[in-house]
Amino acid sequence: MLDRRAGRVPMEQPDHVSGQAQPLLVSTPALTDERVARITGAHGALRVYVSRPEFLHGDDTELREILGRLRRDLEEVYGRRLPFGDEKEADRPGVEVSQRANSLDGKQVGMRVGGGITDRGRARIDQEADTIGETGEQVGIEVTGTIG
């Protein structure tokens, strides 16, 4: 993906991933400067684990945050969910919402649900707005029912 952005690989050339039936196509509008900077930063931050795998620990919250953000960014760039290892779609239950706005003067709601979230429920809201105007409102989640 970064090679495409740098012009070393044509943007329209699909990526073939082992174990995936469909090739991955880049959504050019999703390649924002901010997203490329995050992906590049994650690449740099993760390089240490290649040479020092003993640093990998399952309870490393900073690493989990980096990997989670990287996954979300790559899923936005490729326009689809990306399973890891033998993960299946059902292994990631719940609701995910990703919204972007340059300027927000009205209301941007990430999710509204009619109840609570059960032990099996999961919700992830990822919202960004460059400018929220005086009358603007950004709501990540509003639950009055049940999730999960």
C-alpha cells in the first residue's frame, strides 16, 4: 500500500494475499495523508518486533492499540474486513462504524441502539471530524436497547 502511494506500484494493481480468494484493491480516496502517516508510523513502531520478538507480549496495551488502529486503517484502504490467521468473520461479532467528515455543522451519529451490550456484544466507533461547527454534534454511540 505504501509502495502504491510512493508510485512504485500502480494504484490499480490488486494485491494477492495468500488464503484470500479475492485480490485486495486500494480505495484511493481512503489513502488520506493522515492515514498514510499512521500506517507509516505503525510500520516503524512494529519493526522492533521483527528483530526482537521477545518483546512481544499479549498484555501489551500499546502494541494492541497500534495493531488495532493499523487493522482499521488497512480495512478502510482495502474496503473490506481483513481476517488474520485462521480468523473467520464470525470470530469478530459486533458492530463497527467508521465515519469521516471535513466539516460538521449538523449531527453525526456513529450508532444508535435500543438497549445495552451483552457479554457477547461488541461495538467499535471510529469517528473523525476536522472541524465541528458551533451547531455541530458528534455522537459515538447512543444505546437504549441491546447489543450482542
